[in-house]
Amino acid sequence: MHMKYHILAFALLAGFAISCEREISTEQADRFIKFYGNYMMDEARDVEALDDGGFAICGIDSLPGVGKRMVLIVTDEFGNLKSGFPKYYPESDTVIGAAANAIVPIRGGQGGFLLAGYVELQVEGSAETQKDIYLVKVSSTGDLNWPRTYGSADDEVILDATERISSGFMLAGYKVKDGKSAILIMGIEQEGDSITPGYPPSLYTQNSSANYILNTGDRYVCICTYDKLGHPELTDMLALCFDDGLFPNARRLSGDSNEQATCIIEDGPNSYLALGNRIIGGRSEIVIHQLETNDQLYITQSELLKTISESNMDLIGKRFVKTEDGRYAIVGTLQSGGDRQIFLQLLTPDKDPSVRVVYGASGDQYGADIDNSIDGGFVLLGTTGFEENSMISLIKTNDTGDL
């Protein structure tokens, strides 16, 4: 397998703050590396290519004296910030912190965006805090339409979101009760007023989470992680298939290994590829499972299709896309010794590993998300850190990962 390296020019930023009001590089190029943030502890979560050729990014912005906030960054096709961005939510300082883990563009971004994650609140009469589901729906210019908070006395967090088959949004994450997390899947109407919670069979609810949800047009397929029964130190991958009725059918994907789910994509009619990671011999390797569903929404077949590993480094796959020409691309984090770098792993139409491109610099780089750009290339989202600080990075490449 061929490997290529690209250097992120980030080390020169060490020692001073950069305002998120404008990105660092202003060149107009089809391929670029851009950094956004206050150079404090900003973190990337999700990126979506928009119908106008630009990109929408969500994550976490951190500032001393302000705390953590949801951040929405919208750019043109060259990665330059659009006027008025970034935007931060909540707009007041009435909460301890907030995080945007997922973004849903509405009508390709022309209808605005939904940000989904959590808000951290002070428990009344206590020094403790709790996390509640926090959603923000905004216009295409980032103006607030509405915020919604849902929660109980326990922690609830949304990890991923998509548009519903009918109308509104479907959310996936976890709920903590008695110190143990359980899979949480819920739907909301377009204005966020009606909540429809759904829970998979209790067999899979011990220390579990719904990590990624896919809308295929007539069904949802959700990929989850849960503790292996009888072996709480190990984890399994689990797939759920359901429609707006929220009565999921479940299938365990993992074998005897310690696996964690990260993403699922559609690979054809009723066929899907689930991405995850597993620990073997103290090393992390990428696993790809193939699964099939039928018209009754049952997962009828699954198999471990591919593993990708290196003997001297950890590979942690985060997100997965399929290209128009039938290839595949994975973004994630490569760790060797104490160094962490963003990687792009390309696969052939037969799902065999081909080229791996590594983007690195001084400090740590973490791959967060990937999408296909409208010109046939890739856009990679990551968090780039140096010492105790970090910024959001956006990498736009051609179809082979080159800059």
C-alpha cells in the first residue's frame, strides 16, 4: 500500500492566539488547509458539503471566562468564512457549557442548519452539573430560529442527527441512568416541539451508545457500541434498522474482539458498510462490516469484510464515504508513539486498501469527519493541537488526497 505525507503548517501559530473571526489562509484555491478558532481548546465534530460548493462545520469553541459553546462555521468553496460567521450558541452565558456534535444542513444549507449535541447546566441546589440534549435550529446566515433543551435528572447527549423520513429530525446518542449509559434514539418535529423517544431491546442497553445514524429514504440504519455481555471490559458493535415508527430490529456485528462503532454508509440497495475500530494485541485497527436488510427492516446478514492495520502504529477510523466512481475513503487518526496525525485511507471499489495519505505537523492532529466535495475531491475535518491548545482544521484535497 502506497503512503503519502503532507505537512500541516501549524507550528508557526504556537504562542499566540488567532481570532476565529477570520481564517488563517485567504488564498483562493481548489485545494487548501484552513484553520479556524481562538487557539484555545477548540474541537471539530462534523462537516457537510453544501449545495453551493461551500462547507458547514460544527464543533466546540472554548474561551477563558466564557466556557464551551457550540460553534457554527460556514465557508465558501475555498474555505473562506462567509460574512457573519462563525456563530456561537447559546447566545447567552446562562449555561456552563455546550457542544455541537452533529450538523444537519436543511435543503443543502439553503434552508439553514440544525446543530445537535448537549448543554451542561448547574443542578439546582447542588454543586453538581448535568448534561441535557441541546438543539439549535438556525437560518442559512446563522440567525437563531429556535433552541430546544430536553432532559431529565440524568445525563442525555446527542452524538449524531439526520433529517427524518417524514418531517423533522432523528437523533442518536445516549442516556445515563444509575451511572450506566443506554442507547437513546428520538425523533422531533420540524419545530422541535414533538418528541418521540425510542429504545432498542434492553439486552443492549448496558453502557451503550448510538454513535451514528443514516437515513436511506425509507429507513434508518444506526450503528452502536455496547458492553459485551459477561465481559464488561470489552465492547461490541451493534446495528439497528427501523423507520419513523421507532421499533428497531437489532443485530450484533462483532465477534470475539473488542470493537467500537463509528460510522455507517449505504453501499447499494439494502446493503451497508459499518466502520469501527478494535483492539488486537494492544494495537487499534480498523474494521469494516458489511450488512444487509430486507423490506421488513430486518438485518438479515452481516460479516466482517475487511481489517486495516499496521504492526507499529494505531489506526483509528472515524468517518467513511463512498465516491461517485465507487471508491471509498476513511478519515481518522494515526498514532505512532506519542505522535497523532490525520490520515485519509482510500479503498478500491473492491474495498481493498490502496493509498494512505497522512497530514501531520508538530503537536497532535485528530481526524473528525469527511465528505465528498462537489468537484470530486474530499474535504477532511480535524482538530489540530499544539501543547495545551487546539484549533479546527479543514483540509480540501483532490480525489487522491493530494493538496
